[in-house]
Amino acid sequence: MSSEIKRLRQEIELRCQAVKLCLNGYAEVAKHQTIEHKYNALGECWQELEHFVGPESANEIVTSIYTNIMAEEASK
């Protein structure tokens, strides 16, 4: 189970980075539909993570990863 949680955390990190690129990166002019697709994919990982750690822990994990990734540019 812990390897599955680790895999999901890595996938969530990648999906958050993809969202960030759509919002702030090379794809800043991404269509709303593209951005929505990225968020939906993140949501699917989130739901899968909930099955392993429960909703509260999943919320904490995803929120932490998302916040850290979105803040990376601000700290540079």
C-alpha cells in the first residue's frame, strides 16, 4: 500500500506542475478547457489517494503538494 501512496504522491506532484504550467508557464495562454482537464486529472488522483489514506489525509497531502508547487516560482 505504501508504494501505491508514494506513486500517487508523485503523480499528484506532476499533475500540479502541469496545472502550474498552464496557469503561469509556457502554456499561459492555455484554453479554459485545457486547464479544466488538468484539474480534473488531479482530482482523479486525489480520489484514488482517499481510498488509501482517507479524505482528511488526502486533503492535507494534496493541498500541501499543490501549495508548495505553486509557491516555487514566488520564492525564486
